[in-house]
Amino acid sequence: MPSVFIKTYGCQMNERDSEAVAASISDRTALVAIDLVLFRSSSVTDLEPIVKAARRHGALVLLDVYQALGAVPLDVTKLGVDLAVGGSVKWLCGGPGVAYLYVREDLRSALRPALTGWLAHQRPFSFETGPVDRREDSFGFLNGTPHIPALYACRPGLEILNQVGIGPIREKSMRMTKRLYERAKSHGWRVNTSADPAERAGTISIDCPHAAAVSRELLAREILIDYRPKAGVRISPHFYNSEEECDFALAQIADILNSGAWKKHSVESVSAA
């Protein structure tokens, strides 16, 4: 029987959406790959019905935590997932080049990666040819030579996050995103993020008029945001940001719209230039 691979890319994942995903899992499903936090809306997925359905049908659950780790508390054992993946940028305050993989301990010897590198070998420094005599521990999932400079670059961010603590980070994040949400709505802008703080992670997606052009002018003013289609301007305050900085970013959006500064970044203006 063929396997079915499930991945979600929607703007929000509410309870009804999670139930719909759970209902689509069947005995044909081998792996359910799903985001804990969706990149467009910062919506936190309700995993419980999905994990229960996967268990019922003998499927594994692979959780993408890239948009979550460092911003929201995460306990993979409590969630009951089998695998989790992510990287060191975004909320972990590290640079590119570092990724991580969690594999449930009792699965490590049962799963056989289709592609590994020389460090997954039982005797990596023997440089043996032929089939890989794969290690049975975590190292058995490694690829080639680690990116050592990237590993060193990501460590300070991890150390600082551990000092601050995920609890205080989450508490402050919920306070700042609430402020952003309410003030963006007061301007009449569409917000593609849940109004419920418990249902969102650390980002507020503001779909103001001319959002793509507005985002480019914000960057020109050295306000570090990003833009995604069907999301809008994504503002992601972290533990080191202040409420005043959040207010300033929104004030700049209003100024860009009111002054027409966004026009120089519009497709029509760029084409004419």
C-alpha cells in the first residue's frame, strides 16, 4: 500500500483544522509531517487529535519546530511526537548552518536513514569503502562533516536563552504580541494572526494596504521585519525588544502609508524606473 505524507501550509490551524487533518490520516499513512507553528500566521497547531490519530493508524509524527523553539515552551515527549526538526536561526538567535533532529529513543535503532554521511559510520576515521556500518545511537543520523564555525556561532544565543528562560520569554512575547495585535487592529489593518495569545507564537502578521511595498520601506528605515504573501508584514519581537520598539514599528507603518512612501517600492514604480 502507498504511504501518504501530510504537511500543512495554511495561514491558521484551529481546532477544526486539526480535526480535519486527523480525519485524513488512515492506515495508508506512514508519516505525518506538520508544523508546530505556521510561518504565515504564527498559529500554534493543536497537535493532540493529530497525534492520537497517527497512533491509532500506526503512523509516525514528524514535527517541524523551526518557528517555535525559543519562543514557546516545547516538550516533545509530552506532545508524543516521534521526530522533530528545526534550525538555529530565528528564535534561537543563531546563524545559519546548524540544524537539529530529535528521534524518539526507542526508534533510533529501528529507523534506517536513506542518506547519511561518514560520521554516521561505526568507525568514521577508518574511511572504509562499501556499505556504511551505521551507528545505532544519535550519531547514526549524521551526515558529513559538521559546520564547525556555525556550531560556534549558534552557542551564545543558546546560552543566553537558557539564562533568560523560556517561561519569561513566552510571558513577555504574549504581552508584546497582544499590544501589536490590538494597536494594528485599531488602525483598521487586517491581522492574519489569532486574537487569542495562547493560539499564537511570537509573530504578528499585519496585512496592511500595500504590505509588500511597506515592508521594503520599513527595511530601508532599518526596522527589521519581513514579508510573506498571504501573511503581510511579519513583526516578531523577542525577549530583547521593548514595547516602545513595537509601537515605533507600527507608527512607521502608519507614516509610510499616510505619506505615500510605500509608492517608491511598488511594482509599478520599480518597473517605471
